[in-house]
Amino acid sequence: MSVSAKTLDQNEYFYGHKACAGCGGSLAVRNVLKVLGKNAVAVLPAGCMSAVGFNFPQLCFANNAIISTFAGTASMLTGIEAGFRRRGIKDFTAVGFAGDGGTADIGIQALSGAIDRNDNIIYICYDNEAYMNTGIQKSGLTPFGAKTTTTPAGQNIHGNIRPKKNMFEIVAAHDIPYAATATVGYMNDFLNKVEKASKIQGTKYIHVIAPCPTGWGIPVSDTVDAAREIVDCGLWYLAEYENHEFKINRDPKTFTSVEDYLRKQARFRHLSEQDIKIITDSRDKKWEFIRKNWN
Amino acid sequence: MEKFLSGDEAFAEGIRLACPDVISAYPITPQTIVVEKLSEMVEDGSLDAEFIHVESEHSALSCAMGASAAGVRAFTATSSQGLLYMAECLYYASGGRFPIVMMNANRSTALPWNIYGDQRDSLSQLDSGWIQAYAENAQESLDLALMSYYIAEHKTVSTPFMVNLDGFILTHTYEQVDVPTPEQAGKFLPPYETENKLDPENPKNMAFSAGPDTNYIFKYKEHAAMFRAIPVIEEAERRFAEIFGRQYSGLIDAYLTEDADYILITLGSIAGLCREIAGQLRENGVKAGVLRIRYMRPFPAEALAKAVSSAKALAVLEKDISFGNEGTVFTNVNSALHGAGMTAPAYNFIGGLGGRNISHQDIIRIFETIQSGTAKRVNFIGIGEEENS
């Protein structure tokens, strides 16, 4: 059964937390748990979602949930999955929710290990493109040109000088059973990927763009719009890796303006015409590769 | 059944008898034999456990915590750099009250690189909230593998347990070891049952944040639980003796200390040599004794002070140094002596760092210098005056 607003579980599993207004990460967690249901066992490392959801005695998960060490999301998932199996529990899904830093930087080793072992877990990276919980510092998934509190935009350097790490393809290179990209802007696509992942044996990885209004410098009402526009302008893409092959889910005939997408966000406001050209050229090059090589 | 086993092998036999559900393993010398043996036991079906090849020590303990949070018995093993690499998880496991058992092969810490035995790795983690025991021989290693689960998992304790074996000297030295039967082990060690687990019937949020109002209370409870381990250690040893016929002596192991004038305090595998020399000195009319610390946490402050109360002078021999101060065991012992109002002089002897041999003659010299009052407060065995200045 495909997941939609009509079929989505009306129960809430993540509520009463203190996430900021317009938080894309909490939207992702809330809806994923609706898809996976009450038998999800959630692991969240240090980061926004654990900081807002686990403040004793105000604990905000209706299902089983635990904070892992920052680097240990995947390895703790491994232990929980093995432990539940040993207890003879069959109906459960071990799911991790880690941010971009928790996934692409400090947690990448444990994630790689879990994929290598093909542990039966779902790992969701909610990507808001910087260490937002600690106050908007650059992570390995901060895009080129973004201003953060550790990549200031000045006369000499225009924000972050390096492009985003390509976690989707890094994960796929392990020949993982299932990997996908998504965005909270296209929720049906995202949640159907979650449901699909929940039916596949082995390690599953879903990388979901989850804007942070505070860190991106957008109005709190624009989270979903920004999460759509990043796909529409081609700077993010909706894709899957399955049965050893890449597949693009959405191939827009024309892209919306990269410049419009960037200019709406305070973190990119300093970019020069030349910076925007670098970003646009890089988008075009990536899409040329995708269209040539992916299904 | 009597077998000829190294310390590592004996420990692996003990773990097989304890039947952990999940074993997370990452290799590091001189711990490797333990995880190799356990993998063979899982392969041949004599141990029914999930053997998980983690990609680092940090993940080894993180995975063990996941298993423990899922409500099952978990084991891992490490050494030296590996212990330091997982240090974050040590504090996490004790704070989460996950009764994981871990073997640590005591090994020197880099730099300079060195694979041989000293105790700087585990002693640097005394504050991490783990029960810390130090085995003397292969038999005690096996027995501690079993007893550690009984103590760690006891409802009043619920605290992780680190069993330390001197690298190579104990991990790789072969001795005759009595390996109990699974039936005996099953009689001794009950299955792990806990409320401190994720549960589909009764969902929980675990490993949460606690602010300034409550954080301190959680920490105090952790501290109190460590002290509650003391009677549980006695209970475990009493039951162990009933079933296996071997009686251990709690937090300390005192040898000829009752009337001793000169007592050497130490820990780990060097204790046997120290006892032999104390025996020889007794034959020459010197009232020598040896006190082996079996548990560094909970620290046996009262038992230790009581056991050495007759002493005119004390030596603390340890394979450790806290740079800029003195040996950490010495600091702990002195605090206990001071707390008990003891005024006999105590001297620290640092030796064996990076696996340097501590000889028969070195131990005799320790007794001689504390007897003559010529020892310094902190003495470095085998370091000459030039290096010492």
C-alpha cells in the first residue's frame, strides 16, 4: 500500500518536543515513525532531535527510543537489532535518525561498518546542511558557498569553499541493498521510500533534505517550499540505489532558477555572480552524469 | 576439566560458560586470542551468540550498549589504544547502567608505541564508572569472566565490569586451569533479567538528557551502586565457592599481612613473585607481607587499611604513573591510609612500564629500602640517577 496523507497513521509517536518552529528534521522524524509504527526502535545520536526530544522527565517518543553516542548511531542500531532478535522479537524495525554531521562526518565509520555487515537496519540521515544544534557550524554536507559560523562570508572567502560530500553514492559504493535520496518537500516520495525500505532485508539508507529555517535564514513557513525548490532547481535529486543500480526518480525537463533558490536564503546572500555560476555549472555536470549513467 | 590454557584462552572459556547473547569484537594485541577463540566457539556451535565484527573499539562498546539496552547479555574485549578510543562509551555505558562485561588486556599506551604490558590504560579510566578487577592468573581470569556477570547484572548494582589481565604476562602465558562444566556455570549464573531495557510491550526512552536539577542525582545513584557491588562481590564469591570449590577473598587478597611490619601492595600478575619473596624474607626473620588489590573500583579503602594496620612501612608497586604526580594506585592507597588515620610511611615504586621486567632482585630491593627508610616517596625501578634527575 502506498503511503499518502490519506493513509498515513493518525497516531503520533514524536510530540511534545521543543524543536524550533519550521524544523525540517522533526517533520522527517515524525512522519517516518508514522510509517514504521509503534514497533519502531529509534536510535538518535547527539544532535537536534535528541536535544529536543529527550529532556528528562519530558521524553517525547511514544515508541522505544534511545540516544546513542555521536559517532555510534549505526553501531548501537546493530546491537539493538541483534539483541531484539536474540530475545525472539520479530516485529520491529531498528531505525536511526542522524543529522548531516552525525552521518557524513563523525558517524561515517560506524555507518560503513553496519553496511559492510549488512545489518538489518534503516538509517535515515536528516540533512540540514550544517551542525545546527551547536549553532550552525560547517559539516561535510554543507554546500559550496554557504555561510556558517565557521565558514564566514567575507572579502577573502565566500563561505564554505568545498562542495557537499556525496553520501548517497558513498553508501551505494558499499553495494547496500537499498539507498535513496529524498526531501521533506516531496513527502510522499520520501515516505514511500521509507515504507519500501522497511520491507527490504539488510541495511537501508535514506538521505532526506530537511531544511533548518534558523540555519538557512528563511522564514519558518518556508521549510517545505525550500525543500521542494532544492529539487526543482536541480541542486538535489530524488534517486534510488537498488539491485546494484542507480535510478533517478524525478528528471525535470527544465530546472527552476538556482539563483532564485540561493537568494532566498540568508546563508547564500553574499554569493557573487561567479559563485552562482560555479554552483550552476556543477549542477549541470552532475545531471549530465546522472542522465548518462543512471536508469 | 583440567586444561592447559593461556590467560586469554581461559577468559574465553569463562565467557563461553557465561553464554553472552551478543559479542562485539575488534582485534588488538594482546587481546586478539580472546575474540579469535570466541569466534571459533560460535563457529563450532559450542557458543550460541551473535558474533559481530565491528569496525572499531568505539563501535564495539556502542554495539554492546545497544545489545544491553535491548535487554540481553553483551561482551566485548579490548586493550590499550582500543580502550582509550572507546573511552567516551565507557562513561556512556556506566551512566546508562548497562551491565556489560569487557576484558581489557593491560598494555602500554602510545607514544612511544609498545604492545607490552603495563596498567596505564585501565588505570586512566578509573573514573569512568566501571567496576575494575585485576586478575593474577589464568584460573582467576576464567573465574572472573563468570563472576563479573553475576556482579554487574545484580539488580542492586547494574554497572559495567572491566576485567583486567596483564598483557602477555597473563594473556599469553599458559597454566593449568580447571574449566567448569556448563551445568555448574548454569547453576551459578542466572539468566540476565532487567527492567532497564527497550521493550515492545512497554516502550521506553533511554539514555536521555538530564539537566542540572536531576543530573547530579543520577550520578549519585551511579556512585551508590558501585558501593553496593561490595556485598554482591562477597555473595558471588560465596556462591562460587559452593559450586566450584574455589574461594576468592573479595576486594583484596592479603598474604601474611596480619602481623607484618613491611607490606608490599600491588595488583595483577606480579603479586605471585612478591609473595614468594615475602615468604623468603620471613625465613630470614623479616616480617614481610603482600597485599594484592583485586578490585580498583569499588576501591577497597577500608579493607585495605585494616589489612595493613600492623605495618611499620608500606610499598605500593604499580605499572603506572600519572605524569606530574605519582602512581595512581599509590594516590588511592594513601587516601585510604589517611582516612583510617594510619601514619606508617608509604612509598611508591613505579616499574614495568612498556613491559620492562620487574625482577626478583627488584622486589627484594623494595623491601630493603622501605625497611631501612632509604626509599624516596616515589621511586622508579631500574631508572638510574642520571635519568632520574
